[in-house]
Amino acid sequence: MTRVRNRLRELRRMHHLTQQELAEVADFSQNFLQQIEAGRKKEIWLSTVERLAKAFSLEVHEFLAPQCPGNTKLSRKKVSSRVHKGTVKR
């Protein structure tokens, strides 16, 4: 579980994605991804890991490898969030 959480965060940051943007690319809710990254999800199904890997154009074994793959790309175009546009309401 820790490897999934750490790899998800590592790849998300490598691609300069917010959790919201990754949620849109991977077709998950932002809340679900927050729970994974925060370690609040105690069990993750293989189908979830497959979808996360697919979001970065990876196979599951590449996603779970000890070293983070450096040649990843997003499977879908990201939609910029308000955070990146600088239009967050305060």
C-alpha cells in the first residue's frame, strides 16, 4: 500500500499535476486520490492500481517497480485546474 501511495504522489508531482487534475485524467474522484495519498485507504484493489498505472501510460509492474519509471506520459490530456491558473478564490 505504501508503494502505491508514494508512487502515485511521485508521478503526480513529476507531471506537475494537482490531485484534481490527476483525478480527471485517471477518472477517479479527487477525494479518493486524497485518501490514497494520505494513507487512509487501507486496501486498494488491483483494478484501481491498473487504472492508476494506465493514467501514466504504464503497466502495473512498471508502476509498482522499486524505481520510479522516468519515461511516463499522461494517457489523457490534463485539464488545468484553478490552482495552476491562479484563480483560486480566497
